Amino acid sequence: MTRFEVAGLDVRLGGKTLVHDLTFDLGEGELLGLIGPNGAGKSSVLKAIMQLLPHRGGIRLGGRDLAALPARERARRLAYLSQDDGVQWPISVQDLVALGRHPYRGSWWRGGGAPRLDDRDAIEGALRATDVWDLRERKVTELSGGERARVRLARALAVEAPLILADEPVAALDPRHQLRVMSLLREQCRQGRSLILVLHDLTLASRFCDRLLLLDRGEPIALGPPGEVLTRENLREVYGIRAVTGEHQRQGYILPWECESGAG
Amino acid sequence: MTRRRRRWPLLGSRRPSLPLNLVLLALLLLLSLVSLCFGDAPLSLAEVIGGLLGTGAEEAQLIVRQIRLPRVVLAWLVGGSLGASGAALQGLLRNPLAEPGLLGISSSASLGAVLMLYFGVTALSPWMLPAAAMLFALLATLTLHGLTRAGSTNLTLILAGVALSSLAGALTSLALNLAPNPTDAQDIVLWLLGSISDRSFAEVRLCLPFVLAGLLLLLLCAPALDVLALGEAEASSLGVDLSRLRGLVILGSALSVGATVAVTGTIGFVGLVVPHLLRRFVAYRPGRLLLPSALGGAVLVLGADIALRLIDTPRELMLGVVTALIGAPFFLALVLRSRRDML
């Protein structure tokens, strides 16, 4: 069992507290959504878990302290999809996805070598799971935004890590691609992987996540099933909005409607 | 319809870089022989080979070994350093316009060398020359890196480079003017534009160990530079130690470029043109570009050095002039292409 636990996480940067006293855990195959207004500290939580930001508190995966793990070991257990798509060079889709196998690479002199067979299986699996197999020889710089998002997701899946962290994986995608990527991520949970996603779209968050963690100015406000977190009260106090809520096919939806008058 | 389940070739592995490296190596050896044949006293191929092996006429041996071979070896070293550093800096800064010459690393190294030479410090030890050049190259690289760390655009990087190289160029001219033994304009031009003519093995020995060490450090970065194509955060999530990578590229470039500039002066644009031409042959992977760029840089410098001897001018052209004539139009084309990013 790979249980993921965060206990008393504090992230401070330049004298400013980005995240304060955050505790949560995540079971195998669970999808947790991190929500909250801009600047709530969602991305900082992911970066702290990735050891990209200085922090205090325990972060353990399968009982092992992540900070104490060597970088390569950690890289095999955690896959991370950052918010900005930084790919600069026109490398091919499959070469890009193959970079996800870097944590398994042998010594440096094998650097230019072709991926080994189990790497190929992982790469092929990731390309097929995200439905970019037919794009594999295209250059990433020539793809549409939706295709690129899936290719980047394939890169993260190729790591075959038990825990995947993704920072706004569906931002800037059209509704069809948003649903497509979210279903892909949900499918990963069915295969036993755990996911933590930073999301802005509350309907997607409520529909696809098992649990939501609502943050506001670095403080955890609520943690639980979407129905318990996305309450009228929380929306008003944290987001300062009124929303239309309802149910469709026994799942809740939420439609931000207007700013709360008098709220922040 | 049957499901296709055959082994599929990875694009990158279908184009391994070994053949490319072998072609470049063959070209390099060929040009080296051509370079050994040319000169004020043209020698036949047989005379050159006889001179190299020590079996030919004494005069041919002397010309080949003492005069022309150091020039060829220096072309390898300076071209290899500039090519590999250009490719590594482009990978690290994730910017196709990065280049030791354009960024002012070469001219800073040149300034360091000039200060040592013309103020008599080299009398203490000849090693002061490459040491100062490498130190200045290191300072320049660190300055650039510091300036461009936080979300740099092409524009800030190039502007920082322009500022650095014009400052170093101006200080070099000033130092040469103020030197205890004032030198003529030819000397200033030499350091600002660079040349590999009239060099001996003493100069080769001064830079060789540092060039080899620098190139080794740069080649160690290859896999990490590939992964850095994903961006810093994701590369780090894949186990790449970013500070180690930065340190290796900066130190490797400073050692190799600094040491060669100490004996040749600044030679521009090699690190820009060569990676740009070769990138498509390595499937645009920044790490794989390193070795071909080193070989290609040596080919380009050697070719330019042969060309300047073929062109009949009253006075031999400077190597840096020839590389700039080839490189500047390239630079302009690249700038035009990335104009949209810069605005």
C-alpha cells in the first residue's frame, strides 16, 4: 500500500507564509483536488511535496520521508506536471515522453542510448493511454494546445509513479479536452495510482475528485467529499461568489454565478 | 482489422548520433590534412604525411610539426570549446541565441588574458594567462546567469551579453593602450578578433588540459540537458539536480572557452552557428547536440582558417573576421525568426 501523508506542512518563502499547518492524507487510487482562489497556496503545496520549495513538516509516501529520499528514488515515486508548458525545442512527441524514463536511466555514458525494452513498454503505454500514439513522430511545437496537454500528461504517466501531482492540467483547454484529460486522469486512479490535482473549475473538481481540499491564503479551510467542501458558505467566504448548484445524473454541479456583494 | 503490435522505433534512436559524429570526425581529419598542406610553402600530401611521421625531408618536418600542426590543433581546441559551450549554454538557458561570443564570455576571457600579458604578470608563470582568462570567463558566465535567472527572455539575455562584451572589449583596448609597453593597433585587433596563426605547441600546452577538462564536464551534462527541455521544475521532478547542472555547464564553458581564448583571442559566432546547423540531425535534443557541436565547431574553425589563407589579401585575414562574416547573417536570421518571442 502506498499511502501518502502530509503532516503539519508549512511553506515559507522570503518571510511570507505560503502554506500554514496543512495536514492531509491520500489512499491508493484516490483523486484529491486542491482548490482555492488565486494565491491560496495550491501550487506551493505541490512544489513543497516535489521538494522545489523550502518547507517544514512531514511528507511521507509509503511510510518513507520524501525529503530524505535520494532525488532519483523520489523521481520514480512522484510524477509532476507543472503549470506552464516550458517545452522549448521542437523535439518529437515520443522523445519528449521518453524523458519521463529519466529516473530509471543507467550511468551517464548510456545517455544518448535508445530506451530499453521496459522503458519502451512504459512509453508506448503512456502514449496509448493518452491517445497520442498517432502523434508520436510529430514535433511537440507543432501540436495544438489540447494535443500538447495530453502529450505532457503522457510524459508524466511514463514515469509510472504511484503518485501523480498535476498543477492545473486542464487550464487553457476547451471543454471537450478538459473532460477528456480529466477522464484520463480518473482512469489512472482506477489503475491504483493516486493523484493530486490543482483545479480552478469547480464543476470538474466536484465531478471527478474523490475529495477536495479547499485552501485560502495558505490556510486549509475544508477537506472532504466535494458535496461537503463546496458549500454555499465556503463559496461565499473563500471565493466571494454565489453559485448555482444542482444535480445531474446524481452528481452535483456548480456554476459560479455572481460576486457576493460586500465580500472580499 | 488486426491490431498492430510490432516493435516501433523511437525517432531519436532511429537517428543515432554516432554516424553524425563519425562524419564530422572524418571531415575534421580531412580538413586537418588540407590545412597542413596549405601555407607560404605549399606541401604535397606525401610530404605532409612524411613530416608528421618524421620520415620526410627535414624542412617539411619542421614546417609541418612546428608551424602548421600547432595551428591545426589550436583550431580543434578553440572550435571544440566554442561549439560545445554554445550547445551547452543554449540547453541550459533554453535559448537558441546563447553563445560564448555573443554573451561576452569570450571577450571577458580575452580581457583577463590581456591584463596578464601586458602588465607583465605572465613573467611570474605562463599559467597566469589561461588562469586569468578562465577566471574572467567564469565571472562573466556567473554574471549572465545571475542576470537571466528569473524568467529571462531572449531580449534580456542578448542585451546582457551585448553589455558585457562591449564592456570587456572597451576595457581590453584601454588596457592595451595603458600597458607599460604600449602596443600597436594590430595587437588590439588580435585580441578583439582572434587568430590562430603563428602559434606554437607552447600555447597548445597552456590550454590543452583545461579544454579537455572543460569538455568532459560539458559532456557529463548531456542527459540532464535533454531532460531540461521540459522546463526546470519538471526536470527537477525527474531527478535532475539543477544546481549541479548549472555549475557543470558554467564551469565547463569557463574552463574550455577561457583557456582557448587566452591563446587565440575572441572568435565569435562559432557556438551559435554550429549547434544551429546540427540540431536537426540529433532530433533537437539538447544533450545529444554537445559532442557533434564540439566536432562541428572544430570543423568550422579549421575550414575558416583554411579559407582565410586561400583568399588573397595583402595581409592575412583575422580568423575572427571570417567567423563573424559567416556568423553574423546567421544571428540576424535567428533574431528575425524569434522576433515574435522578443516583442
